[in-house]
Amino acid sequence: MRGKIKKIVRDRSFGFISAENGKEVFFHASSLEELDFGDLEEGNIVEFKKVSGRKGIHAENITRVEQKKGWWAE
């Protein structure tokens, strides 16, 4: 699944992704793959796996993708 980083809460090491379907998905810094949390910025396009955990739906296996024009272009 693809989405755009909507919000990052650096001091708590989490954030939210706006998915292609318009829904927000929670993520934690520990869910990043080959990406440092400090290098992540709001607006970055990412691919991720949506999973259900004990606290609800969240993103895992998050990777940043090259930005190209598409549904996310502003």
C-alpha cells in the first residue's frame, strides 16, 4: 500500500500516514525499513504493510519511494 507522511511526532517517535484510500494509519519509528526516523519528512511518499495489532491498525515495513507525479502530487 502507498501513502504520504501526514504528521510526524519526533519527540514520541511516531506519526501518521495518509493512505491512498484516504484513511490515516499510525506508525512507529521501529516500523521503518532501511530508513532513519530522523530523515523522514512530512510529505514523503512511502510504501507500507497495513497490519492489525492489539491497539488497532498500524503500518509496518515502511519504505520511502521516489516521488513522482501521481495521486499524491499537490
